[in-house]
Amino acid sequence: MEQRPVIERFATVTLVAGVGFFGLSVLLFAWLPFQLTRQVPMVTVEEIAKQPIPEFYDLARRYPEQFMKYFGEPNSESYARALRMGRDIYIAEACWHCHSQFVRPVSNEDIRFGRVSYAAEHQNELQLPQLLGTRRVGPDLIRSAGKHGNDWHAAHFYEPRWVVPTSVMPSYKWFFDPPAKPGDPPQPNARGLAIINYVQWLGSWAEPLPPPILPAQAAQP
Amino acid sequence: MSESQYPQPAPVETRLVFWYFVAGMVYFAIALLAGFFFSLQFLNHYPFAGIEWLSPGRVRMLHTNAVAYGFILNCFLGALHWVVPRLTRYPVASRGLSWFIFWAVQAIVLATAFGLLAGHAQAIEWGETPLYVDPFVVVGLILMGINFSVPIFKASRKPLYVSLWYFSVAFVWTTLNYVMGNFIPQFFTPGAAGAAIVGLFIHDLVGLLVTPIGWGLMYYFVPVILKKPIWSHAVSLIGFWGLAFFYPLQGVHHFFWSTIPMFAQYSAVVSTIGVEVVVMTVFVNFVATVRGRGEAFKQLPIRWFYTGIVFYMITCAQCAYQALLTTQKIIHFTDWVVGHAHLVMFGVFGFWILGIVTELWPRLTGRPWHNPSLNTAHYWLSTAGMLIMFVDLLAAGVLQGYLWQSLAPWEQSLVASVPFWAWRTASGLMIIAGQVLFFYNMWRTAAAPLPAAETKPVPEPVTV
């Protein structure tokens, strides 16, 4: 039998390199971060839903027939349902490929978006799986609560260029029911209401910062 | 080219290799179209606006998943069925199992494509495969591992060649990685810890599946075509063990400046630089192998391989530089990363696959290339398109990063990016034009009448 150096053997390669080194990476980069972050308990949707955001009630008032049809009364139960549905749509439409959900402590992001992200704000059931994101074509969304009204969001989802002329965001016309009479505006359906509610929820827990000091050029509308 | 330049042939399922390449190229065509249409969204000329199942966000996932699981995995499996029996001189575990895996892969890719377009995606980057498909992927990976490990294990009574180290470990890694990346963040770890695991998964899919199989194939095809051994066995050992140790440790660099604990972010910087230094030895090994053999570049496969190897060197140098916390302040979230990803997936591994198909297609079909000059045009269009896209997206990324930092209104970064996005689409069209020539050439070659004195059965024509 020819001489076989240990590091060139099938068992060494598969067990040391394959299982061992991979296990080391899991230990350092999965198990350790998990041990650190689990000190903050994960919040369930039901706990979040104890206090619906004001925008949720606004949706119920602004689109009463649609809201009643798809979600019933605005309460904690319907709010939890809307949050879960909104998160699922956010994933299904791959919103997270073009929008992130964390504000970095660099690149003036706290001035542009708001308070820098902290680990506890991602410790909730709606971050299973996490939606931090790796690309921004559009802006970060973790501080978007209340930045725009529900009507702005409805117009923006229907045709983004109506409110942001240079936007490259796709239009999501399937978030809307066709108008009852020709000429009426399309009304958001269950998916439209849910995704607007979800975006309005993002960052609703973070206390607002004082208004940012922007360069003169950026301050103009 | 004569058969004698290859090692003694072992039972190779030639038709299986052929069909893997056909399937790979069909998904490649789909991926190219999906990428092209998605790029039109950035110019606000998306042709299917308002159609839910062809929403740009869903088509984007189709693009990346068709590249990874349709194009690269299929072509790699085909090449493995060609290489492993030759290197080990044993057939794969089971002929029936091989064909079962072939159909299982196609079923999984099609189910994934359906799930993505239907809105059942999972929010794991590169793992958007719907949750209901994931268990089948794991079973498939285990079966692939068994199928190829049996001949490698039998051959391991003698010292194993470097290619076989890479092949035998790739399926162990990928099975573990797939289970970790698709199930733990989905059910157990939210937020920062989940992001750390997803980072590992994103990086390990490229680093522990595509990279080892790609390098293993290069360690086979380059010496065989050059008819000379690889320059240094010792250096190939360093390359392998360096990759094996450092590669799994760097996934967190996809989420720098996030809420992931900083010790993980700092370690990811160190191991990223570490792996790039170590894999540079692989680059040196291959350059030293081809040294003094400049005439070999007249052979198109060698040209594909070495262009890919140079691109690999560029991506590694770039990776060590871009994974610094300082650089990340500007280039993270921008098109810079998109350019990097395209150079890795197409410029390196895509180029290697195209070189392998260029080399093997006449041998699989038993016919000479219909028109070799089309293959030359294919090479130049792909290389030029890839380089333009890479430089263009890098420049766009730097511009976007500084515009965001400058606090200019967000829309300004969109307006400034439009010319770059237009160039991206144009360079993508160059790449597509090259592949159309190649697909046409493949089809004409396979459909041509057999040369005289050949009695092989006629494979069915390739339609892509």
C-alpha cells in the first residue's frame, strides 16, 4: 500500500475539514451570537398586538368598507393577523432584496433615517427569519413608522411614480381591488391594508429623535 | 483531441453528462432572461408591469436561484459524473441513483421556480427555495454525497488527488449548511443571531459548494488539457486546507455594522482577509502550471479557465479589501456588491463551466463543433460584457455610497444611478448575445449528422 499522509485521507478531509471546521464556524458565529442575543426574550406577535399602532385605526377609518370586509373590527386580534400577513407579503414580494431593516451607526444613517438599530428591536417573532437585508435600492424601512400617511402609502404601492417621480420601485396593483364605479380610486384589498400596516409598524417602538439637521440642499422638498 | 490524453476511462454515464449540460443551459437561458427583465425595472421599462406572477421582485429571485441551482449545480453535477469515475477509476455508487438524482434536481428546480413566482419564497438569501421544497433538497444533497463518495472512498486506498478532497467535502459541507441556513433562522433564531446564521449560509453556499467543486474541476481539467501535472502538490494542500479552515468563518461580513455582536464582525474581517491570502496560493499554483505554455491559450477551454482564474484572483483581492469595516461604510448596500457577485458567479464559475462544456460537448455528442468561430465570439462577448458590467456596477456602488453619506435626497442616488443601470443592461445584452451564439452552436452540433465511422446513438437535438 502506498503511503497516505494523514491530511490527504478521505476520513480526515470529510471529518476534520467537513464536519470539524464547519462545526467550529457554527459554534463561533451561530451559537455564541445566539447565546448573547437570547438574553433579550423574543417578543411574540400577540404581545406586540396588545397595542395597535394609530395608523391601524386610521386604515379602518380611511377604508371602512374594505377594512370591515377583510379584517373586521380594528382590535388586537385583527392587528396581529394584519401584521403577520404584511410580513408574509414583504417576503413573498421580496421587498427585503431592495430595502434593509437596520440603521447603521456610520455613513450619517442616524441623521437620514433615525436612531441607530439595537439588537432588541429585532428580537421578535416577525424577524423569523430575519429581514435585515443586504441591499438598498430604496431607503431603509426600520424607522418608517409614521413618516408618511396611509394615503401616501396606498398611492405609492399602486404606482410609486405618482408620489416619487424618479422611483424605480415596481407597482403592486394586485394589492388593490378594482374601483366599484369607473373614476373612483382603487381601494386597498387585504394585502394592501396588511402591507401598509406592516410598514407603518416598522420602527413604531423607537422613540422619535429631534428633527435632523440637514444640509440646506437636502432640506428642500 | 484523442482519448489517450485522459486517464483510463471508467464507466461514465455519457448520456447523463449530456443531459445535465442540456438542463444546465436551459436554466442558464432562463436566468439570463430573468436578469435582463429585472434590470429593465431599474430603467422603468419593465415589460410585465402589473402581472403579479412576473413581479420584478419575484423574477429577481428566479434569476439568482436559476443561476445557483439550475445552471451551476446541474453543470457541476454533469462534470462530476465525467470526472469522478476517471479520477477514481470506479463508477459512481449506482447508475439508477444517478438518474434518480438527475430527475430529482430538475423537479426541485422547477418546484422552486414555481414557488418563487407564486409568492411562497423563504426570506433567506440564496435559499429562497420555498420551505416545503427544502427537505427534498436536503435528501437530494445526501444522495449526491453518497453517490460520489462511494467511488472516492474506494479509491482512497491510494493517496487521493486534490480534486477528490474538494469533491468529497463539498457535499458534507453543503448538507450541513443547507440544514443550518434554511431551518434555524426560520424557526429558532430571530434578529441578529438569525442574521449571523444567514450570513454564514449565503457565504457558504458559494464558498463551500460552488468554490470547492469549481476548483476540484479545475485541478482536473487544466492539467489534463495541458498534458502536464499541476505545479505543486504542497501548494495545493495549503490552498485546500486554508479554504477549509477560513471559508466557514466569514459569513458575518454580509452584515457589517448591524446588530450582530461585534466580536463576530471583527473575526469575520480577519478570516476574510485570511482566506483571500490563502487562496491566492491556488492562483499561484495554476499560473505556475501554465507558465511557459503560452500557446495553450489558443485552446478555448484553457482560455475560459484562465480568464476565470484571473477573475477569481480579482474577486479575492477585492473581497479582502471590501470586507473591511471602513470600506463597508460606503459600499455596503450598493451596486458594488452586485458587481462583485456577478464576477464571482458568472465571471469565475460560469466561465469554468462554459470552458468545460466547450471541451466536452464534441466528446459527448461524438461530433465536432458545428462552427468553432462562434465559440470564439461567445468567449469575447462574455468576457467583454462581464468586464463592462463589473466596472460599471463598482463605479455605481461608490457613487451611491457617497451620495447616501452626503445626505442628498434619496432620489438623487436613483437619478445618478440610471446611466450605470443602462450600461448594466447593455453589458448584460452582450453576455446574452454570446450565450445565444453558444446555445445555437450546441444545438447545431448535437443535431448534425454523425461523422462517418461512428456508430453511437444519435442524441436528441438540444432546444434552448
